[in-house]
Amino acid sequence: MIWTRGSKYDRLTHRQAALLIESFLRFPTQEMPLKLLRSTLAAKERFRISCWDAAIIETAREIGCHTILSEDLNQGRHCDGVKVVNPFRKTRSRR
């Protein structure tokens, strides 16, 4: 949640906070129904990853996202149709 506490020196104004929250609506979201929780637990075991990472992968799959950005999972890893890309990995230049 975004707080606009008056005592913070670098606080957002109420309007800034409201606009920021509104801007989040352009990104797809997914609720965590029981079906998704079950697939998350199965992915955790299948891929030997954390529950949080499994939830991200399974949520991506549920909303039709084929690529996720993660610095925690292995670059280039494929998890049943979801590819992991590390946005901070340095690419090798070709000569």
C-alpha cells in the first residue's frame, strides 16, 4: 500500500499516490483461487523452487504471459512454457 504520511519529508501527495495506483491498472493481475494455489504447490515441487517463485510462474501461465523477469531464477530457464529472463544479466557482445 502507498502511504502519504504527512511526517515523511519525501511523501507523495494524495493525488500522486492515487495516480500511481491508477497506473498499476494497466498491468494484468491474477487472483489466487484454489486452482492456482494447487498448481503453485505442484510447480514448487516439480521445479524445486520457492513457493513465491512458483506462484509467479503459475500466475504468469494463468494470464497468458510467456516470459517473466527475475533475478532469482536461472536465466533462460523454461518452466512448462514460461521462460525466465534476468533483466540484470550482462549480455556478451559479439565481435
